[in-house]
Amino acid sequence: MFERSDLDERGEVPAPFNVEKHNFNPHQVRGDFDYDRNGRPIVKQSDQGAFVDKRGREVSSRGYRVDKGGSIVDNHDRKKFDKAHLTEDGDLPKLFNYNGRRFDVVDTLGQVDKDKNGEITPQTNSRGQLIDNQNRRVNSRGYLIDDFGNVVDKDGRQIFEHKHLENDEIPKIFPFTKFNVKNVMGDFEMDPLGVPILDRDANGNLIDNQGRRVNSKGYMVDKEGNVIDKNGNMMFSKKILDNEDDIPKVFRTGLLKSDTASSLSRLMSEIERNQPSEFDAEERRI
């Protein structure tokens, strides 16, 4: 999915593409704020006119910690998002959930305090459940949740099912995430109804024309049923496949780019034009 020249000195794919799964928490790149009566962070300005949090650290107008160049950094001042990947007002682009709905990640975050190291410190209610400063339930990563542990937005709408979380962290699927379904699809013919024509090996496992193990939808899989790519790397855990062995809708509906040549600006304009969402009409908050 990436050329060798795309990798950094550690051999990792570049930000933000390396944060499309679970290894990034939005609280880690948000400033530390007091809140007004409406629950909005109070962003101050320094004597030089820069936006700062209550600890005097520079932030964007949207409340993200930034370096001098305007790139988003985490608690340890490590760059997580280059300024070029942000919206015009310095915000993160809206993410997709597995169903292809777009959402503002800030709308899924509880209002919680942080310690001197920038780590969140949720409160606990009388039942021993984690809550934010507005008495809403949150999980250990600071996401708003319902009674079943599903991550919800500020209006209570479900964004990710609990089973889709990894150690309470949500998947991160950005509109510029690169994905080509051909990289996980086996080699087979289709019948007139569009059903894969598959063979079975001596053990009864479904295989494609090259003898590679596949599931009923034709995706290449390992022994545990996880979807893998042509190089054997696990791409989708079996637990996030639907009842028909299909991968999440967002990865098979053309919402994500399959090539690496398109510019980010063109991609973002395409998505804004072609993928309206009920979330777009809502007032965005910092």
C-alpha cells in the first residue's frame, strides 16, 4: 500500500496513515481546558496573540495542540498530523465509522480533566462506572459510551459497537486512508448472481483458484478467519466482519481512495460533494 520511500526512519508508514486503526487517542492531542456553562472549552490567547490552553501551551482555534508550524502534536510533542492534512480552520477531517457515516471525533469525547502529564482522569460514579465532568458515561479512553459500552456521540447516537473497539479505543478511518479491496480479495470467478465460485481443499476449507484460503465472500483469510492481504498481513479481524463474512461497508463502497496519486485537496472536495451526511448539518463545536 506504500512505497519504500513513503516510510519514515523507523520503517513506519507516515502520519496520518499510521493512525487509521487504534494507536491514537484524540485526548492526547487536545489541550487542557476549563469549560464554560455550555460545555465548550475556554481557549485563551497569549500576549503574542496565539491560542493557548490553561497550561499556556499553544493550541489551534479548535483546541488541538500544535507546534510552531501548525501541525498537531501529542502530549510528548510528537507530530501526529501535518498541517497539510488538516482543514482550513486547523481541525481534523471528519472520520468514517464502519458503516460509512462521517463524524467529528470531538463529538465522541467526554469532558474530562487531565493530570500534569496530559493523561485523562475520569471521575467515578456511585456504581463504580467511569464518568466525565457532565456525569456522562465514558470508557477508559475517554470516549462517551452507552450502557452497553458502545461509543456514542454527544447526542447519544451510536458510532462504534463495543465489539469493534480495541482496548476501548475506536478505529480511525480518515477520508484519505488508502485502501484497495483488490489487495484482500482472492482469485475466483463469479456466478450470474454475483456469488463467488469457490473450491474446497482436502480439509473442507474454501479456497480460490490459486489454492489460497478464502471465506464465503472470497476474501483471503488466515486459519482464524481474519481477512489478510496478499502479503499475509492481517487487515480485518474476524470479529468486525458481518454475519455474511463481509468487511465493513466503508471499505467496500468506494469512500476511500484505492490509489496513491490523488491529492488530498481533490479527495476532500470529492467527499464533501458526493458524500452528504446527517452529521454535516449539525453545529460543530470546538
